[in-house]
Amino acid sequence: MQASLFQQPASPKEKEKERTPWAPAPLAPAPSAVRASDAQRQTSTSARPNFTSAPVIDPAPFRQFRKYTRVDLPKSVTANRESTLIDSALSLGRSFRVAWGPNGEIIHLGSLYGEPAPTKSDVLAVSKFKTLSTSKPDTSASSTTVQTLQLQLSHTPIYLDPSGTPYPVPHPELRFSHFCASLSPLDRSPEAQLWRLGHALFDEIDDFAQPEEATGDILQRLTEIRRKDLLEKWLEDAVRAEVEDDLRDVAGSSSKDSGAQRVFTLLSGHQVERACQAALEAKDIRLATIVAQAGGDDSFREDLFLQLSKWREYRVDSHISNAYRRIYELLCGNVGVSEGGSRTDKVDKTDDIRVSEGLDWKRAFGVHLWYGTFDTPLATTVQRYEKATTTKESAPPLPLYLEKPATKDPNSIPWAASKSIPTDPLFELIKLFTSSTHPLEQALLPRNFGPSPLDYRLPWHLYVLFSRVLRRRDFEDRIEVEEEDAEEGMEGNSPRADMVTEGYASQLELQGLWQWAAFVLLHLELPELRVKAIRELLARNVAAIDQDAFEFLTTTLKIPDTWIYAAQAFTEKYNGDIFAEYKLLLAAKMPVEAHEIVVNFLAPEAVVRNDLVLLRRLLEPFDPRLVADWEAGGKIFADYVDCVEELQSGATGHRLSALLLELIHTVPTLTERRREDGGKESLKLLNVCVAEMQSRLTAISSSLNQHSSAIRPSTLQEADRVVWLQAANSNFLTHSIATACA
């Protein structure tokens, strides 16, 4: 018995796999440890100080998957526990398989984990599973989701493999710029910033003129300069709103150092020209002159560093405000801590200052990029910023929902806190660009994008870009397949990639976007898994398939219409419409299942109604070569129609005699064909049908005076036995006279 109306029984191969004993998988060495050791060796041998190049290492060994086996009932803890209804898993665990109904609904006894216990534990309950951050529908979020999926679909041709299964191939020219083009230029949402950062780091550089005589090293250097410039421009635009908010706070302050504070705020957003103007407005010409050289060469930085050192040496730093000290420290390249002086005289004593204090992580990273380094690789800047976060000198790259928690939403779902601290996906993209060993799994964790651990929307789109289009990174569990051994449309398999795909498809289905869930499920890499998942999706949402949905599925997504007809046939079976189920099974090209419907229900009813025309029409669509059980089912009814029609047409001869003899032996075997779920009504109908056919055959045998001895009287009805006795006596008398005359 299955709890789900949509799951299919396990195949014999799957059952055979379940019998294999489980063995613990060997543990692979931690990738972080491998990277750490390799990085240390690389640092020790590097000729350039203050810079660690990204080490090139082999991928981590593949970790085998854990296998689960089904324990025999006598050895199971559930043995003799069928009556323990207070625990549904214990009492019904071996009879039911967990599966989701439409819209993420699940039927269960008692309460689910984390829910308050009901008053009665034996009451069936229907719960709806939630995957988003809020339980209230968000129309704007759904609109953004559909818009992104439409863009993905427009750049994803869909093909058919030799078996007719559709598979998508994302176009190799798909880029982050296509997603940026679909956004408004005024859009400053976190998602818009994500696409624009990806465009700056991973897309081809626009208007990149390459000298013909340039060597590989020169081209690489030019590319690094252009990439860094694009990142700086993106970062300036990304922190512009935070800079303006801080400027409004400074404007409302009555501090005498408000002018210097305004200059520092503008410098934290790399708005050097506005910072110079602010210094001039504060009538500080010297400061404006120094600020104009912000981000200068090492000579400028050394001069400022020397000035700060002299102030400490002569103990005049205590007479300089902290706002000015922060500016000088920032311009000389110190974005960490400005050390004070621990002096006995309180007048000369100065406190330590954190230069990046009060800055969000993007500006904290920005000051490292703009002022902390000069003409150094971007990877060095990232390493220095990460070191500063570990020493609490700079803000860590937290996601926006943790960095700036919004007001408590009554519709928000109280997700459990993550064991690991999430990272802003913007910083994860920067890490992917600067480090060839940074794992894609870490970068695409759903917790990095929002509070819900089940929101796979952006992780899925980014995975398709990085892995299937740009070929820049992939999950570490991918199993590569040799080109000559690979099936059409298959490039190995990554279980984690399939998990992300299934998670996003489930999320779309819960939002009511089940048609787009079908598009996402097409990206499942194993053909068998792809077919099974899409068929189950159609079965769950068959009631919503209208003409527009049918056209979208069959024309746009190239899903075979037979899959849709099969799902509709399953629904008609549930509704009890046998004839509609039969027609849909034929349309779904499932002759074996349609043959079972005919033999067990439709053909017996046609025989009882004595409608031979209908019976022949029911059997005409079948090709006997495609139905393994045709000889023991449909052929009997077809021969019966032929026999009766030939007799009615007045035909006689050897063929009719042979056909009659065969039917006399095969018709009683129909009662042995019983569907396991047919019920008593179908069995009664089949018994009445066999009795009617035997009655007609007995009458034919009596009229032809042939084969009466082949009929077993015990299988006949009372009235038919009389006819059989008369025919038998007539045959005996005829035979006796013929013998006497001979």
C-alpha cells in the first residue's frame, strides 16, 4: 500500500540494490586542510612578498555515498508495532512511503517535528510545507522569479535524445550581462548588485583593445587592471546609498569635527572629488590638498606614515582629533588599527582607533581595495581583508538580512539558526574569482542569499552559469563520464547539482509555478531521474493543465504529450472513469495498461450488453505484438466476436469449428485474470461475462452439433446445462446410428 497517489513502485533493479549490505564510506581528507597545507608551501617558496598566489591542487577525492537497505520485518524494530498509532512512523513506516501531494501538502498522524502536539494523536492532519522566508505570498517575488526563468529559457535550447526524452543545453553565450539587461538601471536590490558584480568579474570585458604584439604576460596584466577597475566601479556604486545615509547622520551632528567626519565618509565610498570639495567647504585647504592625492603611490603613503610617526614621537597626536587621525591613517594605507600612546600623562594619552569602525563590510573591503594596497593583485586584497575580519578590525561579510535585520515580520517563518555563519553572496563571487580552490558548494549555500535554507532560486541560476555555461567551477562530487560512454545530453552527474535542481523545482511548485518547475526539472542530469520527476510533477498538477499549459509543456519544453496523457489517465483512474482512463492510456501509448482495462472492465460489459460492435471497437487499437498478455486476454474476446459474427453470416467449415473448439477451452481461463486492485465488482462482472460467453458457445456448439464433449458442464449455468445435455444426447444418438449402419 502506498501513501502517495503519485509515486511509482520501485523497479526490480532498485529492489536488488536495496539488498546489498551497507558499508561505511571512507572519509576523505578535509579540503580546507589540503588547501591550507598547499598554501603554506606556496607562501614559503614565493619570490614576491606580501602576495600569495592561488595554489593549483587536485580536486578532493570523491566521497562515496551512504547506502541504505531495507531490513527484514522480523529483524526490524517495527515488528508487531502496527497498533502503535501514536507514532505513525513506527506503526505505518513499512507500509507507507513519504511523498508530497499537490502544493507541498503532506498527510500525517499526530504532529510534525517542531509543531505543537494536537489534542488527539490519532487524528489525520494535512500540513503544507513552506520553503520561503515568509508564509505570506509575495507577488513581486513571483514576478521576479518568472522574469528570470523566462530569460533563462530564452537562452536554453531543448533537444530530444534517442528515447524521446527532452534535455536542455544552456547556450554558451549566456552571460551575467543578459540578467543585468533585464533590470532597471535604478534597481539597487541585492539581486541586482549580484548580477552586476558577476558581469564585472566573469563576463568578457567590453572595449578591451589588445595590442597585436602583446605577449601572454602583458595581456594577463592588462586583464587584471581592467578587472580591478570594473570591480572598483561596481563597489563605488554598491556603497553609494550607505554613504549618503552616513552623510545625513553627520549633517545632523553638532560635533566640531563634522567636516572631517564628512570627508572620511566620502572617502569610505571612494568619492575623492566630493571629499576634496567637503574639505574646502570646511576651509581646510591642507586637508583638501592631501585628500586630492588619495590612493597615490608608495612615496605619498610613506610621507603620510612618516608624519604620523613624528606626531607620536613628539607626543602631539593627543592634540589631533580622532577624525583627522582616521583620515591620515586611511590615506597612508593603514585600514586596521591606529595605535595610540599609553602614557602616564593624561594630557598626552591617546586611544587606539579602528579605522574601519562603523563601516559595513562592503566599505570595509573597499578601503582595503582603494587605500590599503597599491598596485597589488586582487587576491592579496581579499586575503588582507579576511585577516582583518578575523582580528575584528573590519566587519565580516555577512548577508544583508543579518547585517541589517529588518523589523520583525509577523508572517516570517522562524527558521533555525545556521551552525555556520553565512557569507554575503557578493563576497562569495569575489572569492570564486580570486581563488581557484574556493568551493562552489560554499558559495551557493541558500543561507548566503536569505534566511530560508530551502530557497534555491539564485543558487540554481548561478550554478547553471558557472558550471554549464562558463565552465569556470563545478561541485566537487561530479562524476565525469567518458565521451564515448556518455548518453546524448549527459555530461556526468553531480548529486548535489540534482539536489539544487529538485529543491528549486519544489519551491516553484509551492509558489504555484509548476510549469516552470517542469523547465527546471529538465536540468536533472540522469535521464531516468528526469523522466520520473517530471511525470510525478504532471501527476500532482494534472488538474491545472489547460490548453495554454499543454502548449507550453509540449511545444516550448518539448515534453512528450504521452506523459501528460498518462498523468490524466491516472487521475481518471482515481475518479473511477474507466472508459476515459482507457482512452487516455491509448493516447499515452501504454497498450499493456489499456489492455488490462479492456479485459477486466470494458470488454466484459460489452459482452453482457451483447454489443459486439463496441467490443470490436475496443480491441481494434491494439497491436498484438506490443501486448505480452494478448493471447490470454484480448485475443479471446476478438476470437469470440469473429465466431459469433461468422455464425450469424451463415459461415460454416473447418475454421469456424477450430475457432469454436479453441474458445471452449480459453474462455473459462478469463476468470483467472484478476487485477489485484480490481475489487469484487470487477470480479462479479467478469464472472457474468464468462457465463454469457459460455452460454453463447454452448448454443453454437448445439446448433453445429460439434464439440459438445469438449465443454465442461460444471462450468455452465443451470439453463445452459440443459442445452448441453440435449446437444450431447443428439451427438450420442447420431454417433450410435452411424456406427450401427457401418
